[in-house]
Amino acid sequence: MRALATVVFSILAIAFIGSCCTTEVVEYPTQIWVPVYKNLDAIRNGVKAGTARTLKNPGKIYFYGKYILVNERNEGIHVIDNSNPRMPRNLSFIEIPGNGDMAVRDNILFANSYIDLVALDISNPSSPTIVKRIEGIFPMLTDGLWGGAETKEGMLVEYVLKDTVYKYYFEDCGNGPLNHDNIYRREFEGGDISMDNSKSNPSQTGKGGSMARFTIYDKYLYSVDMTSLQLFDISTPRDPKVWSKVNIGWEIETIFPFKDKLFIGSTTGMFIYDVSDAAHPKQLGQFSHARGCDPVVANDKYAYVTLRTGTRCVGNLNQLDVLDISDLTNPKLIKTYPMQEPAGLGLDNNILFLCDGPAGLKVYDVENPAEIKLLDWQSDIKTFDVIPLGSSLLMVGEDGLFQYDYADPKNLILLSKIPIVK
């Protein structure tokens, strides 16, 4: 009996001691990234013609005939009649969910809609019609770290920041100072957000900017995703056919055509491909650089590469690299020029147009690549990409779509501006 009493007393004592423990809850407000989903059928039924819209978040640009096509990021394409560059007219808007890239041949617009390729007849740009869709061909076509993946919940289109509170639970049983290193449980409030809703011929194809992932050469549409070069046979533009895929590397970003060569930019270097046999691209050379976002333009002798930091460009370099490509198999660095936050660029003979982000649009004489000279500087605009057209320049950025006359590259003349409307 005495032993039993001892056991009972011990149990009661432990229970009494346990009942003296208290729990402290410490809350830490923070933010988390949560996924946004859209119904895939709704996305595929969402491509349609619409009335003209104002520019709100413009991305890439493309010039075709008398039209300027401006990507509204992830929403579609503005069609602008540029018959008079001094008075461009916002004609229509083509709704294309998840759109980021485009190219045109013989009035057929090729555009991505998240993971799909969509071909649209834009003979009448106010009333485009879908002529073909190739589903699921771009599983990794994205200009950011988020979105573009098909999941059981639907299409993962992006991640958004959401306010939340982390709760940390600590136990205090009266045996010393509360140790906040001893967390026995953690949880957070909030959860997912879901939503259910021939050779290049100017008369046949258009011209894209240096930030493009689509380009056309001969009878093929080329596109780059994060790892690969994807080819489509567009000998019959209304009936594009999947042709082949070439593995390139990792974190591929841009593609730029010059004659029968493709210059492909990645976060870690530039690749050069020979497409004289358009159906069978062949790698010629490669130039490696420090990590950074990397569009590129080129001519017969030189390539111009910009490196910048940013949300998905982890490096710490903001610069222009000038490369000697007289030997395409062995590109060599000539000189590096520091910049603010350079993005797209365009080349017309010895004139280089460079979008330096918040530092504006810079115009250089690059006749001597080892000593380039600043000719003009439009410093009061935020710039993204440019397309030189021989005498006029298209430039898009956070402030809108601009057109300049550069007959005198030392003195750009503003022809027109379509502003951003927030």
C-alpha cells in the first residue's frame, strides 16, 4: 500500500507541475508568395478580338508592315496602325491570356498563350481569327520565375505576395527563462489564391526587338524557352507544324537573328547558331560571362551584349559587353562599358541604341568598338526595348511607346508617344 501511495503521489505531482506550464504565442507579420491558378479551358477559350485598349504594362514590341504590335504582359497584343508615325492609331486589342511573345509571317501572327502556340490570321487586324493551336508545346516558356506550368489545380499563371502572420508557440513550465530558440510548433494564417475564371523578307515577315523569344527565318519559326530552341515548320503559315527541339543549356532568355545566324542570350552567356540549313541549327560558338540578364544584337563583326541585375537576374553586373565575332567559333571580349540597368538594344550600321532602364535611352557611335561615343541621351524616360527601322526608332518602356526620327543620331526628334494609362 505504501508503494502504491508513492506512485499515486508521484503521478499527481507530475500532473500538478504540468498544469503550471503556460504557452506564449509570438506573432510575426510577414508576406508569402502564393500561387494563382486559372482554368485551362477558360484560358484556351479566351483568345479573341477586342476593342482598342490603353497601354498599362507593355512588354515586347514587333513591327510588321504598317503595324506596331505591342505585348500587354500576360494579357494580349495591342495592334497599332503606324501609317503616320507622327499620329499612330491604337486600332484593336487581341486578347491572348498568358501572352509574352509574337512573330508574323504572311499575315499569320504566331503568339504564345502560356504553354500553347496560337496562330491567328490578322489580314484584318481588327478582326483576327484563330487558324490553329498547338497545345502544351511551351512547358517552360517564361520570362520570370513564376507561372506557365500546368497542374491538377489548373494553369499556374503566377505567384502573388500575400500578407500573413507566422505564429510561434513557446512553452514555459517555470523552470527558467523562456527560450525562444525552442519552438515546438509553427503555423501561418492564409493559404492559396485560386482563380477559375523563305529567307527573311520584309514583305513577308516583321521585325522584333532584342528581348524576343520568337523569331522567323526562312520557313521556320524559332522560339527559345528556358532550356531549348524549339522549331516549327511554317512553310504553310496557316498550318504550323512542330518540327524539332534543340537543347541549348539553362536559363535561356532571348533570340536575335542576323542573316543566317541566331544569337541566343542566356543568364550565363551567349550562344551562336548557324541556320544556313534552317531545319537543322548547328552551334558554332559560345561566350560565357558572369550571371545577369542578357539580350544581344550583332552584325558581321561584332556582338553587343547587355548584362543587368533585376528580380530574376541574380548577378551584380550592369554593363555592355562588346565582342569580336569575326571568328564565330571563338567570340572574344573587346571591352566592357558600365551601365545603370541595361535591357534591350538595337543596331543600325554603326549606331547602337541602348535601353538603360531608369537611366533612359542612350545612342552610341560604335564605329570603334573599343572607344564607343555617346551621341544622344534621352534621360527622362524608363526604357525596355527598341527596334531601329532605318530612319525611325520604336522604343517601349514604363512610360509608354515612343517613336523617334534618328536621321541625325546626335539629335533624336520625338515623332509620337502613346503613354501608359494606369
